[in-house]
Amino acid sequence: MQDELLRKSRKKRYRKIAIALVLIFFSAAAAITLRLRSTSESTGSVTDRGGGRASISILCKELTGNFSKLKNKNLKKYIPGDGVILKKTEVDFEKDDTVYDILKRICRQKDIAFIKEQKTGYSGIYIKSLGHLAEFDAGKKSGWMYTVNGEYPNLSCSQYKLGNRDKVVWHYVVDYRVK
């Protein structure tokens, strides 16, 4: 009788261990698959992605050497001497990628802090902060704007679809009215 109970309890214990091992195996396999998928998405070639190639840079040159406009002087440490947070970088993009898509991708790859905001009543995404510089840090009219091929589009960055060889530049401006 005791032998039978002992055998049943061992059998239950082995079953629990087997289930735990199977769960660990599948969790590890899922994690590896997701990691490989995200790596291949961010490093795919132009032909793999079906879109094209564009360049992107992030600048805060208006603040270079002129920190008097900053409300919080501690932000000086985030402003590079040459005003270049991200030098011109070539990126591949997929068919329907937007300016926001490549900004998000490159900021994650280069570990550049950014904060976006989905505005209600505003069509699309608004970039609130890049590289620790946020809207209003240099006055009521300061913030981030972008150009594509030297022009300021009249669209949210999440609405502007990229074309092959587009040149995207993000500028921190002290007064958005002065272009």
C-alpha cells in the first residue's frame, strides 16, 4: 500500500517537473524567435523591406553655444558642441513607412531618448522630446520640427510616407514661426 502511494507521488512529481520543463522550453523558444524577428526587421536590406533608402539626422544647432534660451540650465549636458544629436544616417525602410517609423527605429537603435504624443483632434503623432530636449525647453515657441528634402511638410510625421532617397532632418527650433 505504502509502495503504491510512494509510486503515485513520484509519478505526480515527475509529471510536474516534465510540465515545467516543457513550459520553460517553449518560453525560451518564443523569446528567441521574437528576438530574431525584431533583429531581422531592423537590419533588413532595401530589397527585403520592399521600400527604399532614406537618410535621417537630428539637430539642435540653434541652441549650440547659446544656452541662455534654456529654461533649465541642466539641459546643457544633452546639447552636443556641434549641435548634432544624430549625424546623417542612411536607413532602409519598408513600402509604407513614415518619417515617424524611421525616427522610432533609429532612436531605438542608437539609444536616443524620445517621447511621442498622440494628440486628440490632431491627425497623427507629435514628437514631444528627442535626446532629452523637449518642447518649451527653450521658450513657449520651441520644439521639434522636421524637413524632408529641405521642405517643411504640412503633415504629422506619422502621416508623411517616405520616398526613396528622401532626406529627413529633425530640427530643434526656438521659434517655430521662423523657418
